[in-house]
Amino acid sequence: MRNWLLAILSLILIIPPLAAQEVEWSVDASVLLNNREGGEDRTTPDQTFFFTRLAPEAGFSLLDGKHVFKGGVVWYQPMIDDLSGYKLLPTLYYRYNGDNGWHMTVGLMPRSLMVERMPRYLWSDSLNYMQPNLRGVMVQHIKPEGFAELAVDWRQLQTDFRREAFTILLNTDWRVAGPLRLGGHLQYSHLAMSRLKSTEEHVNDDLLINPMLSLDLSHRTVLDSLRLSAGAIIAMERDRGINKWEHPAGFLATATARWRWLELDETFYTGQGIMPLYDKQGSLLYQGDPYFNYKTYSRTDLIFHITSNRFVDLTGSLTLHASNETVGFWQQIACRFYIDNSLWKRRHDHDYLKSGHLPSLY
């Protein structure tokens, strides 16, 4: 890993000087303590996550930032007395920032490059903890009135004993008129077979469609932000060994509000369990929170932003999970620190640094 990082730095240094060349760098660091208590929950057992994550990146940009090449590493380290249990993940990507809001990224890229995190029924908290990068291609169209982003995440390469897996995802949200917004999410997850496939292995398909209608009432009330959303989740899933399609569906509603340092997020789902093959395939096929496999589920997050500005977000949160079968309670402390070459140039502008909020990773 050390030799790999030295090779990237050497490449940056030997690039011949160009008129619009600029060194790009960033450091993204986080600490998380999450204590999960779920009673008799069979899908999300009681456990505690306590780890640090360090993700430095370095590279260069050309032609006023139109072409960006960056590389780095993500170091995941559980909080124990030695270095056992650590995980190193490479980051290496090219990003094209085109005209009229078009962007394209290819390689091993941070999920934080997405405009918005995918909802938790598609991306669970544990996925964010353990796999912070997308692996593939992402195309984005970002405008003041909204955005659309399409990505292919190649999750697993086929080997003799490892099954091929990839995910295609679409995330979008646009202002229609006034506070009214229209958007949604789409994800197709494919799980193929290993080369030396066993008799129990079959190709699996999982397609979920979630149109959402929203009201963004931020700056229209005394609150700093307020957004209400509702829509349907429609799924199509099959195990090709049985060759029978499952069609679970349900209703999803979310609400998020923030006033100064206090934030409240609510998610409510009712309908059919949207992961009918979970007991058989688990996280190989599904990357979402298994709580959504219950017929009725509510998640309430009460978040305290202890320190919040453009470069740090320190939070404490209480999360209540309630379904038709079980109740879970999580307590969490999380801190994210982020600095890059742009923020460093404005490090003496205190008003600017205090005027925004760093998005939380968890």
C-alpha cells in the first residue's frame, strides 16, 4: 500500500507544468460510536460499532478544474488496543466537470461525491461504515433547481468461489414549482454465480422503484430547514432457480426538520416486506436496512449538532426503531472532519467557515 501511494505522489510531481494545473488534496476523517440495542430482532442484532476512518486524497486538476485525477486510501480502524481488524481500501478516480452542470466520475470514488445519500432501504448504515466507496462509473447532472445521478457500482468480481455482483442506481430530485419537488430513486441489484457454482446458487435480480413527491419548506418557517416527502416503493425480485417474480410494494413517508443545533428525522414505511429473498441471500443481494423487510416500520432520529460548520460536524443522536414485530434503540456519537485545498485557502475567513454545514457521513 505504501508503494502504491508513493507511485501516485510521484505521478503528480512529474506532470509537466501546465497553465491551469493545480494540486488537489483533501483529508476526510471520522469517528463513530454506535451502540445498537434491538431486543429479539433477528435481522439487526445487538452490537456496538466503534471505529475511526481516515481518507486522505491527493491529485491534480487541469483546465480550471475541468479534469480532476485523485488517488488515496481509506483506513478503517476499530477502536482496540492493537491494529488488528483494520481495513484498507484504495481510492483512485478521474472526474470530468463539464459545462451546464454535467459531471462524470470513473474508478474507485467516495460515496460522498453523490449529491444526496441514497435512502436507507437501499443503503444501510452498516454499508456506509464498511464500504465508503463506489466502484465503477457515475454520471451526474447538477443544476440549481435539482439534480440527477446515475451510477454503476461493481460490488464483487466473479472468482471460483465468489459470486459476481453489481448494482445500478438512479437518484434524482427537481423543483417543480415553489416548494413542490419531484424526484425518486431506482436501484437494480444483480447477483450472479461463482465459476465453481454449487447446486444452491442461482442468479438473483432485485429491482426497486421509488417515486417521491416533496415539499421543501426551508426558509418558509422559523425552522432552518423543513422537508416532507411521500411516495410508493415498488419492487420486483426473483431467484432464477425458481423463476418466479415477487412483487412487494408499500408506502414510504419521510420528514426532516432542523432548528439551529437540533435535528429531527422521521421515516415511516408500511406495506409488504420489500426483501423477500433476504433470509436466503442477505447482504449479497440487498444493501439496504433489513428493518424494511417488516410490514410496518418507523425510524425516528433525534440528532444534536454539538459543533457544526464547514469543516467539522460533531453530533450525538438517539434512534428509535419500531416495527410490527420488534423495537430497537440506538445511541450514537459521530464526528466528521474535512479539509481540502479550497477550504485551506480560506482558513482565515472565519465568517465563511462558520456560515455552512458539513454533511454528516452517518
